[in-house]
Amino acid sequence: GTVKVLCGPKNVERTLTSCGVFLLQMGWGDLGAFGEPSKETPNLDQMAAEGMLFLDFYTASPLCSPSRAALLTGRLPVRNGFYTTNGHARNAYTPQDIVGGIPDSELLLPELLKKAGYTNKIIGKWHLGHRPQFHPLKHGFDEWFGSPNCHFGPYDSTERPNIPIYRDWEMVGRYYEDFKIDLKTGEANLTQLYLQEALDFISKQQASQQPFFLYWAIDATHAPVYASKQFLGTSQRGLYGDAVREIDASVGKILQHLHQLGISENTFVFFTSDNGAALISAPRQGGSNGPFLCGKQTTFEGGMREPAIAWWPGHIPAGGVSHQLGSVMDLFSTSLSLAGLQPPSDRQIDGIDLLPVILQGKLIDRPIFYYRGNELMAVRAGLYKAHYWTWSNSWEEHSKGIDFCPGQSVPGVTTHTQEEHTHLPLLFHLGRDPGEKYPLSFASEEYQQAVEHISGLVQQHKATLVPGQPQLNVCDQAVMNWAPPGCEKLGKCLKAPESDPKKCSWPH
């Protein structure tokens, strides 16, 4: 998924009135600015030319829901509850039979921005739980147009219902029924609907002189991939490329709209992704992770390093390129800083304020923690990355054709059994070896110095780690989207089965 953030304070010297985050599912290698050879993202490339490109920017999880929870709370999924303890080092998310969701105890970015007078809107995929207590309007958003889950389907309404689309508190229809997606051709006009929602929201806030936060989290590049009719068949990269081209054109229109309304210099915009490209659906419906190893679902670089662009005309020097180690969780702290707010002091916040990096070109020394479920799999400090556990997926799943590293087997690294390296971590120098193919020799002085440094960071991190109550352990068919609010008006209510809670199965 792609995220765009727009936000800003009413009366801070920086004259920021709005901020936007664009969050999509794309790979590091999908943008021309990152070297994609077909150069089919002229608007995002222009955004990068006018702003700052982050080459070492990470998500907080190799899967969608935990990453989004991390972005909006500034906290690792293992802290905010978006993980499972049903199996060791398992990725988990929020399918429609999940019982859990974002806990009330978590403070989300829009809840905090409200205190500074912001109006907050989410457009697209929420993915932080779909039961009534997890509704985005109960967690700081004022408006919502989009869906609680991904656009999987179509379903038969007896085993499982089609996913609802909401406008604010109530559903206005369902995917495949009222909001069509043609699985044969890939045609759907959803990205155009989401684009128009963004343009209208920005116009409305500008007219009322209201500072705003827009979270534009569309999912066209998530399999099953879709694009509007005018974009189908226009890319050298097939349907996935068509979807990327439409997203690129949409971002261009949103940025142009900010210019036309005269608020581009008051609006901070950030574009990134919630996980690496899903190579399991490649090559037809998967993106590119550039030179990096593997993809979504793994804690190798291809699963967690993301394209990222910061844009704020008149403030961010054009054409900047940063090697700052960044994280989606930093958007939480950075957006609060832009709004003149402090992060909450009663909890551990993992995000840092990137404004000194973005505005003054500074570099802040900080590690990146790569989690998979309840396990710290790897840590990056500077150019070194130490793997404490390796696992792509099980032999059983791999034998079914589920491959997160197609064409990229690295002996002893892309393992199909969970391999523990806590006593002798596998160490890579990501400057010389971004593809994680050549582990450093255990006997070398370079290895010993780097591992000693990273071990200290791990001890420090674990000393402050209080895991949250895991939200992704229990599934129940009765909690699916049978009868969402508003279904009566539409005649779209379905009868839920008897409640039968079970442990969710997370094979990866």
C-alpha cells in the first residue's frame, strides 16, 4: 500500500497548515527515481526532484496491517499489539475473520493532531481491525472513504461476505457488487474515486482555512491488481505497471491541486510503502525490489526497505538525497513536530523526528529493528545488518509454490527452516552487498567490531521492550463483515454464523 501524509500547524513559523501521507504497496525498484528502467513514474520522479529521496527507508513489518499500525502509532507492532504469538516469528494481519484490532490504549497520529485543530481523513484501506470499536472515526479520523480490509474476493456471501466500502460511519456498498473489479481484465475505477475524494477534501479544508491531515492509503497494486480503463494496457510492465502508472498520475494531480490552491508551501507530503513488493504474485502482479533480496513477508531488505519521498516546496531543498536510516514510524514523530506537538511521554515511541534530516540535511544515528511477529529477526546499524534469525518460509509452503524469494536462493541465508544465529549472527555490509549475498567472515575484526556494537543496541532495546497484548491470535467467522453499520439502508445485511473463536493459522 502507499501512504501519503499531509499535515501542519496553524501558526508555527514554518507556516505549515497541512500534511499528507501516501501509503501504497510498492517495491523499492518500482519508481524511475530509484532506477526502474521503463521510467513510467514521471510524477513521483518529479516529486523526488523537487523534494528529498530517502534511499534507506524502512517499514516496521514485512506485512501490511502491522506496518500501518506502526505508522499511525509511532510504535513497533510488538508494542502496539499488531503481532501474533500463535507461532514463532509469524507474520499476521487483519483478514475479515480477525477478532482483534487497534487497542484503545494506543494513541494514533490523528487523535493527537486533533488537539492542534486538524481535520483528519483516511482514504482507502484502514486494516487496523473492522469491528465497531476499531472504526477509524473512533481513533481520531473525522472522515473515511474506503475499506477496512483489502479488496480480496469476490465471495459468495454464505462462507464469507464481500468487503464493505465505508463513507464515514456507514457502508455504502461492497467490493465486486457495488464497486466493481473485473478480475479477468483488471479493470476498476477505484483509484479514480480515491483520487477525487482527496481533491475534494483538500479543496474543502482550504476553503475553510482548516489545517488537515490526509492519509491516502490506496491498494491498487495489491493483488488482485486493478487499474482504470484509460490506464489498462499502457505500461511496459503489464497490469501491475498500469496500476503504478495510475497511482503516479494521481499523485501528480494531488500535488498540482495543492499548487493551484496556493497551499503547496504550507503542506508537507510524504510518499512511501507498507512493505516490499509481493514477489509471490510476480511477475504478472508483483513489483520490483530493485537490488534487494526477497520481498514481502521476509525481513530481508526486499521485504522491508521502501521507496520514500518527502516534499514540501520552499522548505525542503530540491533534489536532496538522504542516507538517513528512516522508518514509517518516523512519520508519527515528524508530523507531530510539524504541528508543534510533542509525542506522548507515557509510552515508548520508536519513531524519530526527521525534520533536522529533511530541512538541514543532518544524519541521526539510530538502529533499525526488523521484526517478524514476536521475534527480532535482524538489526541494522550504519551500513551493517546482523541477522539473528533467518527464514523465508517453510518447506511445506514452499512446496505448494509459495515463494517469497523467486530466483534468489542464497545458501544458508534464504532458509526454509527457522535458523537461529543469536550466538553468531550473519552479518552483511549493505554498502558493498545490498543484496545480502555475502556474509562477513566470523573471524574478521570487522565482523567482531560490528557485532559487538549491534549486540549492545539489541540489549538496550530488549531492556525497554514491553510487548503489547497480541491482537492477531483469534479468528472467528462470526465477526466478518456480515452486517456492517448502514447495511439495513442498502438491503445488504447478511446473517452471521454462530460464534466459533479459533486460533488463527499463520503459516509464514
